[in-house]
Amino acid sequence: MVHILIVTHGPLAQALKESSAMFFGSATDDLETLGLFPTDSPEALKDKISDKVNAIDDGDGVLILVDIFAGSPFNMSAMAIDELKENHKVECFTGVNMPILMEALGSCGSMSLEELKEDIVSVAAESVVDVRKALDI
């Protein structure tokens, strides 16, 4: 099974986990989260990301979802991935939102990391919709 790690600024990662439990119940128990708070060191976050990947990867890989491109969680995830790439399959996407998280949770047990990566790319393009245009209002 591909494991999922959400890394964000502040408590957003945990809030996404709690919200996804409304749809997936206890299936979110395996969902891991990390938040970077104002008093935290970004370098310490990199170490926490590496530690989490080492702890949860059972050989099928880890999907990391981060909030903002080029933000500290993104940068520290990229640095951790670079350090882990010899021993772990890790993929990372920015712009985490509920549709992407729900797709990942619904598919992480039945798809390989590569299949899940392709699936998320297709869902991502459809996850942000202009309501007025979609409903012609």
C-alpha cells in the first residue's frame, strides 16, 4: 500500500486529515501529517519528513502532499526526497486540497505509486472549478 504524508504550514495538514475522516472514517488512521509552525526550524521539518518516510514506507512508496510550491514544507520535502531517493520511492505534489487527498486516499491501496501519481495529475486539473462558469451564473 502506498502511504500518504501531508506536510503544510501550521495545522492545515491535520485539519485535512480530520476532514477526510468524514468520508473515509478509520481509513485515515494511516494518513500521516506534519505541520511547520512559526517557532519550528525548517531544517528540523526536513528531518521529521525523512523520519516519517523511513517509518511508514513498507516498500510500496510514499506520496507526500504539500501546500505551497516553493514554501518551506515544499523545500524541506524536496530536500528529504533527495536524501531518501536511493532507499525509498517517494513522489510529491504541491497544492494539496480535499479532492486530491480524497482521490489519493481512495486509490492508495489499489494503485502503485506511479499509477497514483498519474491519477492525481488528471484529478488536479479538475479540482479547481470556476463556479460561475460551471453553473452559468
